[in-house]
Amino acid sequence: MSHKVFISQEQISNRVKELARTIDQDFSGEEIVVIGVLNGAFMFVADLIREIKSPIILDFIAASSYEGTESTGNLKILKDIKVDIKDKNVILVEDIVDTGLTIKELQKDLKDRGPKSLKLCSLLHKPARTIHENKIDYLGFEIEDKFVIGYGLDFDGKYRELPYIGVYGES
Ligand code: 5GP
């Protein structure tokens, strides 16, 4: 299936640098626990932490919010973090906020563990699809309601390796 470049490698790289600069300003050298949401955020988080100058502890979490009916919003943690986030500055890093359910539930779960602060960073956001409101503290790009792939995002497990973001099915 073909796809066209929607956000180029250069655009992503420039935006990642800007986000890292803002994060560094906000935390002024304090340690940050960065939690990447698997699988989609792996590439974004890898690039982001290489631009952040503040000391970092990196961990990953994998969760599914679609067990049972969507509206119940049950969260199933498939892979938990190992680090104790109590009294720590935490940034949760997601690939895309779509309806907002996954990230809302994940934030609730992490908040219960008593972090000093909990911020949300997402590479992409589709405002047209929002059902569950989330404050995205650090946002890469706001996009239209298109199904995107690449730079960590998949379709049926494929295309995660692309260094840019494409729109699936458009050429
Ligand atoms: P939400 O709970 O916000 O509806 O779901 C977010 C998750 O849905 C993302 O982490 C991602 O895995 C998936 N998703 C939503 N929109 C897209 C998209 O355009 N492309 C891809 N590849 N995944 C998406």
C-alpha cells in the first residue's frame, strides 16, 4: 500500500529539538523520569531524550484501554515501568492522542503512584477525534483526522521503521 510523506524527517527533527528545549527550560536541570508508551512512541522518545539536557531516567509502559467495551475505559497494563515514580518529575511520552482514552487512563494510574509532577508529551494530536480531554503539555503536531504511519506508528505492525510520518493509503 502506498503512502505519502505528511511530516518530513526534517520537520520532525526540528520540532523534537524545540520540545526538548522547552522541557529543559521547564525543569531547569532537575531529574526527569521519561516514560515512553510502547510500541508507538519508541522512536520519538529515543530522539527526544537525546535532545534533552536535563538528567533522565528512561522507562517504558505498554497498556491497552480497549478491553471490554470502549466506554468503560478499563486499563490493562501489559508491561509496567520498573522505576518508582513517587516524588519524581514524570513526563509520559505518547505517539498520538486520538480519542484520548488510553492516555487519560494511563495518567490516572500513574498519578496514583504519587509523582511530584506528571506531564504529557505527545508527538501528534487529532483534535477532531477527541472524546476524552487531556492537557497535552508538550505537543509535536496537531493533525487532521487521517490515519498516519511511520516514525514509530504502525498499520498492522508495519511501517514503524519509516523515518517520517506518512498518511496511509494516500499517494
Ligand atoms: P486513543 O486512546 O487516544 O484513542 O488511542 C491512541 C492510540 O491509538 C495511539 O497510541 C495509537 O496506537 C492508535 N492510533 C490512533 N490514531 C492513529 C493513527 O492515525 N495511526 C496509527 N498508526 N495509530 C493510531
